Amino acid sequence: MISDFDLLSLADVAKLLHCSKAHVGKVVSGLVRGCPAIPCVPLGRRKLVRRESLVRWIEENENSVKIGHRQ
């Protein structure tokens, strides 16, 4: 089970999404208008994102653009 447990730092997420760590932090906090928050696991002041949650978030956002509306 531990091999399936893949947590990413905000810096890792930023690299995968090709954007800044600051922007990822804003998305995780729900501060970007028209963009649902990326689910995260808070660990003190640090926030971690499960790879599976990130993939699902990307797919959901991709589908909302195809349909022609944003959440």
C-alpha cells in the first residue's frame, strides 16, 4: 500500500503543471477565480497533493472546458 501512496510537494505540482509554486499555492487555497481548488493534505504549514488527486483534478477541469463551462 505504501508504494501507492504518492505525495507531491507544491514545487513538484508546479513542475508538472508548468507554472510557479506561488500560483499552485493560490490554486490549492482556492484563490484563483474560475478554477476549483486542488485537493491537498495539510501537514502543519506544508501542503501536499496526492498524485491521484492531481490527475483527477486535471481530468475534471479538462472535461469542464470541453463541455464549455467552468465551475
